[in-house]
Amino acid sequence: MTPIFTQPLTARAFALFGDVLDATGIPDKLINQGLCGRFHDRARLDFGAGGRAGLSIFDAQPRALPYRLEMMERHPEGSQAFVPMHEQAFLVIVAEDAGNRPGTPLAFLTNGAQGINFHRNIWHGVLTPLASPGRFAVIDRIGTTPNLEEFWFETPWEVRGQ
């Protein structure tokens, strides 16, 4: 297996693939009588023609590093956001498109207080919490047309920590 090493998740490093959802720095505005900081419009949600936004709750089994990456998927009709309902780091794997298949994967490790939004048609690994609970709010496209493509690697990759 070819190794992939994790890197910290930053907005700059992840920009090609999607949005980092966090509440760092100074809020865009204060609301609720100044008692709530609003970090405004952090994700480019895209649900395509004929779809709508859906909010689901996922409860994923935790995985461990090293992690065997055998398959990646993408959603051609809409974006997909994962917002953790805990403060545990999770693994985020993405790849550029290389002729209708994933290119060389990149692996990111969240800091426990970050969520992510995959842009439409981005190759990514499955939801991969590294600790329990693996509970996430997921915002993605609900529609009647297919919105999932999978690619299985002939030779798996191995994701390792830094």
C-alpha cells in the first residue's frame, strides 16, 4: 500500500475541495442583543436543479490510523457538509478528479472543532471519525436523481498520522 500522511485541516489547503466550517477569529456580526457571535455564510451549499437541502444525522463507527483507503465517492448533483456533534478530530480524505477517477488522495485531520463542506463533484473518502461518538449533522442534496458515484482502488492506500 502507498502511504498518505495526514496534514492539519486549513481553509487554504482545503479550498480546492470545499469549505472548512469553523468559528475562529472575530465573528462577522453580533446578534441576540450582542450575546451571540455569527460566523456568517461559511459554506457554498449547492443542491443542483431539482434537488433540495436535507439535514440528516449520521452515527458512524470510529476508525483508527493507519486507515486503509479502498474506495472514494463523489456527489455530482450537490455539495455535502459534515458538522460534528462532538469535539473529536475526524479524518477528511479528498482527491482531484483524474479522468473520472480520483487522483492521488490527500488526507486532512480536523482539530475537533471544525466541520467541512465538500463542493459538488469532489472525490472524497467516507465519513471517518477517529473516536466515539461518531455523530454528525449532514447537510446534502435530497432529490430523485442519482447523486453517488463510487471508485474502488485496485491497490488500497494507507493513511497514516503525521
